[in-house]
Amino acid sequence: MGPQTRPDQRPAAARDPAQGRLIVLTAVLFVSYLCVALSLPVVPLFVAGDLGMGNVWAGLGVGSAFLATILSRGFAGTVSDRRGAKRAVGRGLAFYVAGGLVSMAAGPLSFSPWSAFSVLVAGRLLIGVGESLVGVGVVAWGVGIVGPQRSGRVLALIGAALYGAFAAGGPLGLALLDRFGFSGVMAVSALLPAVGLLAIRRMEGTPAHPDAERPPFHSVLGRIWRQGAIVSLQGIGFAAIGAFFSLHFVREGWPHAGLGLTAFGLGFVLVRFALGHLPDRFGGLRVAMGSLAVEAVGQALLWSAGDPVTALAGAFLTGLGCSLVFPAMGREVVHLVEPHLRGTALGAFAAFQDVAYGLTGPLAGLLADRVGYGGVFLLGSTAAVLGFLTTVQLLRARPVVRTSPT
């Protein structure tokens, strides 16, 4: 007989069924979120190249999805709290499929730029609503599976799936664009969330709270806006990379334009997997403070880069810095509200990041027209510094941290 495996030597997922369910949910999220990731480097190239429109319109093409996400966060939180997180995720995946199919129709209309752009924006808006429902639903579902005491770990693991999708989606999207064209990329984007829909059919959901008393949305917002502001400032750096990194490389004549999101995603996922426990152990504010400092350095490196290697290093450092800000602040938010309000609070919290994503594209496009793409990354560095200073102020105002190292 071979050696016996002691119970404490079994994989963590085998010892903890809840952890196993969380891992399955994370895998579903990764596959489905490629719908968003594939399009990020492709949309600005399609708008600025095939349609012959400028940087502002390219930024708007990317940012329109985030605008829809911002406007639908409250709706997504209500669906998650009242109907259940699984219902929110299922509806979101259906919106992803619809958005991919509508966006696909923009490709054959490229002979009429404004028609193609209008159809593209319609598809991006649907994808944005899907992102809102999926994002809020998956986080609420994950926290419901393992409990609020491990909410920081849940947010870290889910974020690793999201940005892992970004890392894989950048080069994959450009490779599909070269081989199958814009419509081919969008067709794949519609197929992947359909796979996610099939995968969650038999997964057990978490309880809904249809009859719980609910305060006004602005009341919930008032509890968490400071944490949301920090996440919003952090998100500008990522949005700058997502919207303009590939265009920056093309303008400079550098190779490997699709590797910007890959470098960012590798740094992001590395920290999430290796250090995702830090917010639960040390508290969100201290972790966010160090993270924002690293992001500021990464964006400054991108701004000053004179070659592609340095630029990719800046994207990697930005990923390292951005990685734990959302789970660090999200953990704070989870502990600020009652269980039946988690979906609503997380939706409001995530909307702050969406604001950064949605506004950075068109506003940074205006900046790029005047000072070049490097100025966009200087803006990202400045925003990270402001986030760092805001975190320091909050930490000084609350000197006693709720959690301590164990």
C-alpha cells in the first residue's frame, strides 16, 4: 500500500468546501471576464484606426462601458441583495453576451464611421451593465460563501481573476484582431460569458434579503465615500494603461503593444496571490498606503520611459501597486454595513472605481492630444499620490486599527 494522506495534508479546497466553491466561482469569473479584457486594446485601435476617429473618441469608446457600469451599480446592488447574488451574476453574464453580439455588428459598418461607432457604443453600454451585475454579484456571492471575516481574501482572489483576464486578454485580443478582425474578437467575447452561464447553473447560491429594511442609497454612500475616493484615485492609472498603452506603443513605433495589460496583469496577480491576505491581517488603510506609493512610481516610470522595456516595467509596477487597493478598501466597506446591505454598499463602492475608469478615457484623450501620451501617465502618477495622501489622513484620523497581525 502507498503512503496514507493525513487529513491535514489534503488540499485546502478538500478540507474546506466553501473555499472550493469560491475557487470554482473565481474560475467562472476569469473565463467570463475575458469578454471585457479582449476588447480593451482592440476598441481604441478600431476607433482610431479603422474608423479614423481621434483619441477622444477612442477613449470614449472604451469609457462608455464604464459609464454604464457606474449608472447601474445601484441597480446591481439591489438585485444582489433582494434577488440573490447568483441571480445578479446570471443576468450580468446575459448582458455580456448581448453586448458582445451588438459590438460585433460594428465591424461590417466601418465604411460608415459614425454608424459603426454608435453601434459599438450601444454594445459597450450593454457590456457595462453586465460588468456591474457580475462584479457586485460575484463579490457578494463570495463573501456569502466564506463569511465577512475573510472578505479581504475574497476580494483579493476575485480581483486576481479579473486582472488575470486582463493579462491574458490583451495579447489574445490583438492576436484575434490580426487573424479574424474586429468582429471576430467580439464574437469570441460573446461566447465566453455564455460558457460562464452554463457553469453557474448548478452552483448553490447564497440567501437573498427581499424583505429587509433598507436605508436610502445616499445614506449607504455616506458611510463609504472616503474608501471609494481612494479607489477612484487608484483606478486612474489602470484606466490610462487600458485606454492608451497600445496607442502609445504604436505612436512610438515600439513592438509588443499588447503586452502592456499583460505586464500590468502579471504584477497585479502576483501580489494578489502572494499577499492577498494582508488586508485581513494588517487592515486596509496601511496596505492601501504602501500600494498607492508603488503605483505612483510605476506611472512615473511610464511617463518618463524612453524605450519599450522601461514602459513595460512601469506597467508591471503599476499592477503591483494597484493590486491590493480595492480589496483593502473593500474590506473596510464590508465591515461598515449590515449583511443585507452588502450588495448595495459594494455596488456604491465599486462605482467610485468605475468613475475613474469612465472619465479617464475621454479626459485623458484630450490631454494626449495636447501633450502626448506620456502626459496621461503623469496624470496617473499624480492621482496615486493624492490617493496616498488621502489614506494617510484617514489613518491619522483613526489611529486604532481593528485587526492586528496573528
